[in-house]
Amino acid sequence: GITFNSASGILTIPATSQAISATLSTAIKIDQIAELGEKVNLVLSDAIGTKVTALDATANAIVAITDTPPPTFDVSSATSVSEGATASFTINLSNRSTATGDYTVMTKLEGTGTGATKAILGTDFNPLTQLSLDAASIKAGVTLDVNGVLKIPATAASISNVILSVAVTKDTLTETGEGMRLTLSSPTGTNVLLGTTVADIAITDVHMH
């Protein structure tokens, strides 16, 4: 009932039937758990019929279940970017099934650092918008709304990686220790999980002359 649909009962092959075999099927369910060694066991017992005297060794059949990794959101990036350049975050949706609908994940971009050296969103780097998405994702119908929700629709079958570009401001200040952080949370979609949820990029100070 949890891993597969259970089935039990009496299989009857009537005397009028020309069949000498029957096929029994059960649906194997996809879950969010990494599992190895699972099996389905079918046992025949209490055979009754003319000239049926006993069950042979094949009255017990075992089918191994191959684990299917669930869809998973991960985020990655380069470790650093210079002022005046563009940083990129890559959001990956692995093991997706386009038959199960849309997938979404919440994104949050914020500055990192301490005190006066903390990077400020909107001052040291631009916020994320729909235009932050790479061209292929936009063409496929991927969206990023004003609340930071990234949506990969079922129709975007070709998209597994979404690249978010962030322009970094080049200023006249001497700053060390600034950075950016993109965090993923609250995924939606059939059996979807979160993998790597945080990516950090250090901002390298570049002095203007």
C-alpha cells in the first residue's frame, strides 16, 4: 500500500477457458526516499482443481524494485565575481518527469558580509527579475515572479538548468568581504525535493581610477 499496490485473492481459471496462464499486475509507487533492496513477493498457495496435486518451486516469484531518484532542485555558482561583471547562479532540476506537471521553487537573493562591508541588494548588485533568466529558459516558458518564485512548467521539457544572471556594481569604495547568496526553499511539484539549497559568490573589489 505504500511502496506498491497490494493484491491478494483467489485466481480462478474456468474449465471453459482456453487459457493456461494469467498475468497479475501491480503499480509501483514513486516516493522521495532513497531505498535499496526493495522487492515484491508473490506467493501461490492452496491450489485446487482436477489433477492439481501440488504447487512446484515456481509458486513463489520475487521482483526487485529499482529505486528511482526523485526530482531535486539544486543551486550552484562560481565562487567569486569582480565588481562591474555579471555573476551567474545555476538552478538545476534533476530527475524531472514532464508528465507530472509544473515545478516551482522559491529563490532569495541577498547580500553577505559583516557591518559596513555587507553587500546591499540594489546598490552593490541588481535584484533578480524575469530578465535575469537565460534566453533558452525564457523561450521555454520558465518564469520568475516578483516574489522570487521560479516556475518550470511541464511544457518546458527541454529545461533542466536555469541560469540567473546578476549584474554587480562597480563603485569607488574600498570594500572587502562583500558577497551574494542565493537560497532555495519551498519547492512544489510531484515528489520534488531540495538538494543543495545555498550558493555563495564573493565580490572582488575593483578600484576605479
